Amino acid sequence: MTRKRRRLTVVFLSGLLLVTAAALVLTAFEDSIVFFHTPTDLATKKDLQIDRRLRVGGIVKKKSWNKQADGLTHAFLVTDLTHEVRVSYKGIIPDLFREGQGVVVEGHLQPDGSFHADEVLAKHDENYMPKEVADALKKSGQWKGEGEN
């Protein structure tokens, strides 16, 4: 084997190894990536996978929060002021969770279009709204943030 052919073989095998390593890393990340969606995204996108873990953000609709007698089962609507999605959650709701405030829930979309949350993330003070939620509200034209009408 000549030097040129040996060098090409080493370069080819190195490239193949690099591509294989990149494919393995991307495959491993695929399971841990959680995409953010708004209720409008859930209503309009028909290609969302039911078994994939998602984050949904918006505002908890006023007068929509129902707490069951066990104190752990909750149902509420999350809205981006255009569309809304029913969320069910079993667990302890954060102390800062309120109707009319920003929230991000993480879990799975159900076949009936509702959302089963495994985790509920609430705001941390009266001026905070998750960036994704604020961006989605601005995009929908419904944003009524600080300094805007």
C-alpha cells in the first residue's frame, strides 16, 4: 500500500468514526430534548407525537382551576389568549401557582387533545412570565406587558 493510499484510508476511517460518534450523541439527546409549545401550536400542528415529552406554556385561565377532594389532583386550562388546552396534574402545585398567571407544564399530550402534566412550573414574582410564554403572547398579538397597551 502506498503512502497516499494509507493516508486516504486513515482520513476515511477517521471521518467514518466522527460521523458515527455524532450520530450516537444526537440519538442520545433525542430522548432528553423537550420542546416548548403554546396552546395554539397544539391546536394547529397535527404532526405532534403523542408519546413525546413536551412543555406547554401560557396563562392559567381564570375560573378554570378545579382541585379534587384528595387535594392532589388538579385540572385547569392553559391559554395563550387564542387557544387553550386542558391540563390534568396529580401532585403538589407550587405555592406561586395562580389563575391569571404564567405557567409552564411538562408532560405528554393525550390522544383526546388534553395534556397530562408531570411537572408544573409557576412564576417566581408578580413581574415574571416565562420567556417562551411572553414571546408566544407577543407573536399572537395578545401581549399586554409592562409599558405596552
